[in-house]
Amino acid sequence: MSLRVAILISGGGSNMVSLVEDMQGDHPARPVLVLSNNPSAAGLTKAANLGIDVASLDHRPFGKDRLAFDTALTEILERVAPDVICLAGFMRIFTPEFTARWNGKMLNIHPSLLPKYKGLHTHARAIESGDSEAGCSVHEVTAELDGGPILGQARVPILPNDTTETLAARILPLEHRLYPAVLRKFIMGDHHRVDLT
Ligand code: GRF
């Protein structure tokens, strides 16, 4: 029987698509749900077109009550009983209750070479700092934002004329390779790092 993966998105869902497309054939897992906190996320349509069950949980009616949102999210997730939850451009900060509930089962992709540049505007910060390279990281999700154990990274050089857009465009295809590669190992209990160049 296949292992079960839920994917949480907020936007375009290109990382979600790369994960879904990898979960075929002899892959040990299958996508069981794609959920967005943004009901109009383009990724929901992409997931539905790929034949995946989709759901949305609009965060706005919950206002500042993060725990109520996270509790509702946990209820939805418990119905599909995921073995692993992949955050793929999911733009929410979780409560400690949520990260504790799914401890050891949740992955995130972040567009920086963690531990550098946690949070937002990662590409701009890497360029402004004069870094010679940038990249992306897949890590386990813990209570610390973008702070859990790193499971894989991919790196690219920062070129002299790079803008946030050109750098992001160079990193995104690596995200699409890295995340499925890490998921394949992680879901089989292999937490060794994946390094792509
Ligand atoms: C990616 O760059 C991801 O690393 C970041 O948000 C972006 C999501 O893109 N967290 P997509 O929705 O997967 O296309």
C-alpha cells in the first residue's frame, strides 16, 4: 500500500506539481490531498487537473486566531491521515501546537541556503549581502520558522547582473528537482542529506 502525502500551497504550486508528477510508478507514496489557505490559488486548479483531491481553508475568517486556523487544518489533515505533509509555498506561520502535532512528518522548501535568510525576500537579501551563491533548502518543519533539520540543498552562483527575478528563475528549477529527491528518501525513513549542484 502506498504511503500518503498531503501538500499545502498558497500560490502557483509549481513545487506541488513537481512532487505530484514524481509520485507515480514505483514511487512509495501518492498525493492524497492538495490544500490551500488561499481559495483562489492557481495551484488548486493545477492539482485538480492532475486528478488530486483538493481543499481550501481560507485563513481570513480566522482573523488573528492562528490556533483556530491550525486546529481546523489539523482536522482536515487527520481525515486523510498523511504519512508526510509537504509545505510547498504555503505562506502561513504555524502555532507550536500544529508543529508538535505533525512533528517528524512535515517538510518545507525554502528558497535560500539555510540557515541563511529565514523568512521572506531571500533572493534580495542574498544579492544585497554580496553573497557569491544562493540556492534552496528542504528541511523538516519544527516550531522554529525555517529552522528544522536540513534534509537537502541545491546551490547556484549569483551572477554580477542578477536581480531578484533572474536569481529566483535560476533557483526554481532546482527546487523542482530537490524537493522530490528529498521526499523519496524521507518517506522511506532516510534522513541523509541530498545535495544538488
Ligand atoms: C518557492 O520559491 C518556494 O521555495 C517558496 O515559495 C515559492 C513557491 O512557488 N517557499 P510555487 O507555488 O511552488 O510555484
